Amino acid sequence: MTTEAIFQTQLIQKAWEDPSFKAKLVRDPKSAIQEVLGVRIPDHIEVRTLEEQPNELYLV
């Protein structure tokens, strides 16, 4: 498993367990990532969050 996949899994797990964190992750993903993982994402990198609905599937 890559480091990116591990980080993503940790973020998703935290979002499932903590509704307030999930809201922050959707609203301000860079700040939420820094809070949980201690990783600061540079300003020139854009981070987007999407929440799948039961009738949707996102492939990236």
C-alpha cells in the first residue's frame, strides 16, 4: 500500500468516526489534512473533496 493510500484511508476512517471532522474535511480539506496527518499541502496544490451518494460512483 502506498503512503498516499494509507493517508487516504486514515482520513476516511476519521471522517466516518467524527462528523465534525468530516464537515471540516469537505469545507477545508487542507486544514483538515494538516490537523490529522500533520502534513501541510502547499498553496499551489488544489485539494477537492467529494462525497459519494448511494447512487453515485467516482473513479479517479
